[in-house]
Amino acid sequence: MKPFEGITVLEFSTMITASLAAMMLGEQGARVIKVEPTDSGDPLRYIGAAKGGISSIFANCNRGKESIRLDLKSASGQSIIREMATDCDVVIHNFRPGVMDKHCLGSEDLRSLNPRLIYIAISGFGAKGPLSAAPAYDPVIQAHSGMTAAQGGGGQAFIKNLMCDKLTAYTAFQAASAALYVRERLGEGQHIDLSMLDSAMFFLFPDAFQNHTLLDEDVVPQPLLSDMLYDMTLTKDGGLTISAATEAQRAGVLRALGKESMMEDERFNSLEKLITNLKQYREILAESFAELTTNEALERLQKNDVPCARCHTLDDALSQEQLKASDSIQIQDHPVMGKLRTLRIPARFNGEPLSIGEPAPAHGQHTDSILESFGVDVRRVDQLRKEGVIA
């Protein structure tokens, strides 16, 4: 049995944050109903590599879901959602504050009909404050949160990955899980506000803000871990990364290079001295690594139990023997997209991986079956279709 079997989620979303959070609930057993506009649906359907009218990034965030095509701007469409919400457990959306209230589908509206409902509202900046109504995408939140400054080197650089979108999704998933646990104990639902900015700041804070945590005047700032651990080590034919965070691991690097004498060098024989003379220390090691091939360097480092890795291409990352051993990657067949590569959700229960949900749905693929499952009469469905409320 999957953890969230018997839970029904109503998802209203565009792009990634709510979509990925709801998909993770679905991968762990929940029924997820994705409510999409009647015109073009979630814009994520059309971004990036696509086949059969569905993009790969949409497929990666929406598998295992049912899709209903519904006009939320119409009174009839809003009425359908209110009826469905009485028999659902979680509502999640990532619209700007006030949008769902305008459609009479806000937290108070739906939770008055179903007090056990957990209502999760994701926004860029939160429900209050000068930026509450501002639009937000991942690069905007990276810039606001200081993530661009946290990449080291004293400048500004973006992580070229939808980091803030995805970490907000993980935060929403955790909040939903916690709220469902509380409901099991107390029998009550609740409203959860969640902003991308808060999520990104919380994610960054432990290490990126290490020099902004201790506020007394006698505290001496120290180099960030990002400046100490994230350099590329160049070899004769490529490069690798080394994360020697402990004294034993640093000694292992020196043994691998035949530089054991540096452990006694007055410039480097304590962590404090090493940090002070880090640039010189790295220059000495760089000369030695430049004389080795990547394979030679990795073999020596691994023999000395030093955390290290070749920096893989995306193709190489997918072909790792470790992923094969853990059965992490699966191949699915989609009726219009063809063959899909998918990755299992990381958590394993009782040591076993969870099965992967069905491939992402076509726009409105399950409209009729969803309405039928909520007891909507066939004649009413026909009327809603004639009125353009569903498609």
C-alpha cells in the first residue's frame, strides 16, 4: 500500500511548483485531478522537447494524474469545483493571491464546505507585502533570494536549473504531508500559505547565510563552503571534483599525490592555516593533478577514500551503473509521446521502490470519467459541454 492511497488532490496550476508537488503526492498513492483551462491548458505542456502535443518537462511533472478541462471563470465551472471539493482532501494551486477568491474558490469558500480540506496556496512572494501581487518565475526568485550571490567567487551567477520552482514544490509536498498527519490526529483541515521566496531563503540559509547568522561584533566571517568545495580540479585530459571536508580526507588527497610532507608544512598543518593559505595550497595540488589523467587521479583518490567524481555529461549521468543497480530509471510507453524515460521517486518504503504512475495525461483526457466519479449526471455533463464549461 502506498502512503497516500485514499487521498484525493485537486490541483490548479501552471508551470512547475504545484504540478510537481501534486505529482509527488500522486506517486505516493494519492489520486490527483489536474484542473486545466478549456483553451490551451497548462502552459508547461508546450515548453521544450515535445511529441504528440505534450512536452517532456510537462510529462516529468504530471505523470499519474487525471486531467479535466474546465472553465473556472464560469459560474457553472465554479459550482462543479465546489461540489468536487466536498469530497477531496487537498486543494493546491500556484496562482497569485486573490485569483482563486475572485472565482469563489478561495480557502474560506471551499473549507466552509469541507472543514477537513487542506488548502495550499503557493505564490511568488506570499499573501502580504509590497511584492504580493508581483509575477514570479524561477530566475526572479533566484535573484531576490540571494541565490545568484551564493554561487561563490564574489560575483553573481544563476543556477541554470529551475531550482526555486522545484524546492518550493518539495516544500509544498512536505507541508501537505504534515497537514494530512495533523488531520489524522485532530480531524481538521487547514489553510497553508507558501511563497517561493520564503522557500528559497529557507533552503539557502544554513550555509549560504553562514556569515549573516551570528550577529555579535566579535564574530569573524569565514569562507563559504561554496568557495572551498566547488572548484573543478583539472587533469591532463579533463577534470573532476574533490570534496575533502575532513582532516582524514585532506590527508588522503595528499597521499594520493605523494605530497604527504605538506601535512607538516607550517603553512597548511591546521585548518585555520590552510584556510588562510588556501590559494597557495590549491596551486600546489593543481600542478600535481595536471600531470595525471582523470582516470589515474580518480583511482588514487578512491584508494585513499576521498570523496570525488568525474563531472558527467547528462548522457553519462543516465548510464551510471549505480542507477542501474538501484533500478532508479524506468522506460514507459505513452500513446502519443512514444517511449519515455522516467525516474522513480527517491523514497523507498520497506526498502522497495514505489511504482511509477501512468504517463502524463492529454489535455482534458479524463473530463467525463472525473465528473462521473463525482456523481455528475450525464445530462448535466452534456449541458456543460454545450455551454463550453467543459471541453
